[in-house]
Amino acid sequence: MKQQGAASAEALFEPFAQGWKQALASIQALGKPEGDGAPWQLPQISFDPERLQQMQQQYVSQATELWQKGFESQSLGDRRFAAQAWGSNPMAAFGAAVYLLNARTMMELAEAAQGDEKTRARLRFAVEQWMAASSPSNFLAFNADAQQKAIDTQGESIAKGMQNLLNDIRQGHLSMTDESAFEVGRNVASTEGAVVFENEYFQLLEYKPLGAKVYERPFLLVPPCINKFYILDLQPDNSLIRYAVEQGHRVFVVSWRNPDESMRDATWDDYIENAAITAIHTVQDISGSEQINVLGFCVGGTILATALSVLAARGEHPAASVTFLTTLLDFKDTGILDVFIDENMVQYREMTLGQGGLLAGGDLASTFSFLRPNDLVWNYVVGNYLKGETPPPFDLLYWNCDATNLPGPFYAWYLRNTYHENKLSRPGALTVCGEKVDLGSIDAPVYIYGSREDHIVPIGGAYATTQLLKGKKRFVMGASGHIAGVINPPAKKKRSHWIREDGKLPAAHEDWLAGAQEHPGSWWTDWSKWLASHAGKQVAAPKAYGRGTKYKATQPAPGSYVKAKA
């Protein structure tokens, strides 16, 4: 396949030149407005001619080298093409190499586009989605590994793949794990406890103490309402809830109701007044403690902070300490999610959902999955359908597929006032439950945790909370992402965390990190010591759940709300 002579080489370059022109046209087309009011309308984009010429020359050079290598064995350096079948099939390997070259070039073109940063981010996101979807590994006709498996199994893998596809169509989502291996309340969300209160928004769970004594101040966890609470209680060896119980805390958890049509009109104010504030008051009432320790995770942290600010405006300061895990309070840095947010998009959501309705849990789950398309979408398309494989049991992915709806008015308010207009970070800019919101009024020591590789709550966004709150603050950074960084039990001895022992909290996260020290293992142990210092003395553990007849155990944990499907 090697070619000699300038004339023949020039002829061979022509398809690559045409491909280059088509790629450039496609990139430019992504920047053209599609009509008035289109949520994804983008301004025109342009390119620096000199840089464009350099990139074209680089593309032709790499294409020439690839063409001259022809069907020679080569390392592709991409796990999608790592199986032996790709290397032993020269035609498939060459096709994969061409795809990778084009994918790199398209991403470089997106990076080279001139325009504002939001436009460029959207362009990068669109090209990433396009290239992830067009990989030859996603198609049976080009996937050498899937073809080899079909031959080895005499077609059984294809038949099994069709069964998997039909099953996923019936269940309404792409299988990421063997969901038959898990059951909520049996082997996930299995920490012993009981429902001691419920209303139309949440059930309050209280967990059974594991020792004769507990700290006098109870501990309330507010998880995100965009998914289910048992990410904090997957299995005994990786449960943050069980860990807190083991440390001697009297633990309560908000288990959000999975909204149905009866909640189509629920608002942000409803979730603050009738859920977060109600949960705080209920735990105070049950325990008899004026002050409690509270924790908010992700959106749960945003809800918790809003509730504490509303209570502060009413003269109440119930928190002895506050923990925020991967939480945004200042929405200036929202990472990849910013590509979805602009005035047109927010108006569209307000028009379709703001006056009532439900955002389907499946739609929300799909959005988050496509933030990492190769890992959380196409990987399973190939495995499940082309190769007929059943993904292995994995508790975290089972939870990830257990979607939750959101009330439309709640969602529309949240989009506009946090992600789009960032009003929560400005004192007095928002009125919630009849009170002006000022996060600086939260009078409590605060533990703030952020994950270094978090793509949902970027580490800079998590760190920005240190600049909003006025109490004594401790910031800790953990390795890994939004979930894996948080769910990191000490016994696993995995990952690292960073702490700045001098306690300084400069304006920028980068400056904080420059003075931080890395510590091996989980951040849980550091947090546990900090939390214990705010939990008061130890007292006799309660012999029963709840308190009297007003707050009595009505059903065992994890309750019924968490079992409702979207």
C-alpha cells in the first residue's frame, strides 16, 4: 500500500483534503443560528487563517504518514480499540486509525475556533458528542472485536445483544450494570433504621445506634433531590451513613419523594419550607437538642444553605456545624453544565415546565451520562448490544440508573436563579419563603469538601463557598470525581486528600492548593474528627426510634419513597 512519487502521493491526499474541507464546513455549521428563540442558537464563529493553514498542513502530514504505514501493525492508544481482534485485522485497525486522526483534528478545529468562551465550550461539547457517536467501535460492521466474538460464539452474541436491546427498550434506559443483582433495602440502602416522619416531600429516616452511647447533638444529612439518598448508603463497607453511625452519631437522613403528577406544581420554596426546614425542626423536636449538625451533598447542600439562611432571617440558628460535599453556592464556575444554560434555554424551560409539570428522571439521567459519552453511553452500547454481554454488578451504577423526577417549577426556578443568574451568592438578591437570602448570615463552623476531577461541581466552584460564608471554615480536596471522591471509605485505603494546615483560604483555589499538603487515603477520617468536635458530649443512646407517639417508627428503613420508580 506504500506509494512512491509526488504525483501518486498528491492523488492519495485528495480524499484527506476533501475530508478537511468537510470537517471545517461542519464546524462552521455548528455556529450558525437555527432560528429565532432556538435554545442552542450560537453566534457566528471564525478561524485565524494562519493557524488554520498550520493545522491543515499537520493533518496532511499525519494522513500521509498513516497512508504510508498502510496495514502495518500499529498501537492505536485508545481502549476502544485495545482488543486483540483490532490488531489482528489490518483493515479494521486502519479504519480506527483514520477515525482517531479525524477525531483529533475535529477537536483541534473546535479549540481553534474564535469566539467567546461559552461558544467555544459548546462547540467542543458538540464535537465531542459527534466524534464519540461516530466511532467505528459503535457499529457491528466495523467493530472487529464484536465480529470476532460473533464468529467464536456462532452468532450467539448477536442474539444475546438483541435480547439486551429489547430488554433495555422495555425498561426505558441503557443497562450499565446487572440490575437484577440489587434490591433497595436488601443489599443497597440496608443500614438498619426506621421512618419516623413523612410528608408529601420527604421521609425522615432515623438509624439505629451501634453502641450504648451517642453524641448529644444529632446529625442530619440532606442528600440531592435529583437522585436517591442511598448513594450515601450503598453497602455496609462503603456507606457514609453507616460510618457516621459507627462514629457514635445519632443519624437522620432526608429521603426525598420521587415526584409524580401530584407534585407537578411544587416550587423551590416548597422544598425549602416543607422539606429542609421541616426536617431540621423535626430532628430538633425528636432529639430535644436546640442545635444539630447538618450535612448537604450536591444540590442537597444548595437546598440546605438556602434553608439555613431563611432560618437565620427568622432569628433561628439551629446548626452547630455544617458540612458541604461537592456543593455549589456560587455558580460562577459550573463546568461542563454551563454549555446547556443560557437565556433562551431557561425561558424554554420556564415556558414548558415553570407553571407545572415534571422533568422526567430519565431525561436528567441521560444528560449526565452524555457528559462522559464514551464511558457512560457508548461503552455499554458496544458491550450490551454488539457483543451481547451482561454488565457486571456494580452498586454505584445501579444507583445511577435509579432515576428521579423533578417538579417543573422547582427545576425552572433553580435554573434561572442559580446556574443562569447566580443570585444565591449575592446577599439579598433572592427572596425565599418570604425572607431575603444572605448566605453570610449562616452562623456555624463549616467543613467544605470538593473533588479534584469533579465535572458536575468543578473544584473551583466547590472552593468558592469558602469566600461566601463567614464562620470558621475548613476546606478539604479529595481525589477523583463527583461520586467516587465522596464515597471513599477509609478501609479501602484508596486515593488521597489535600489539607492546608495553616487554615488560610485565599480567594483562588489554585493559591489554596499551592500551600496544601497531600495525605494518602480517605478524607472521611479528617471529617469525622472535625464533626466529633462539634457534636457535644456523649449520652445514652435512645432505646427506640423517634419520640413518643408523635414521631414513632412507621416502617423500616429505607422507607417507601426511595423505592418509587421514575
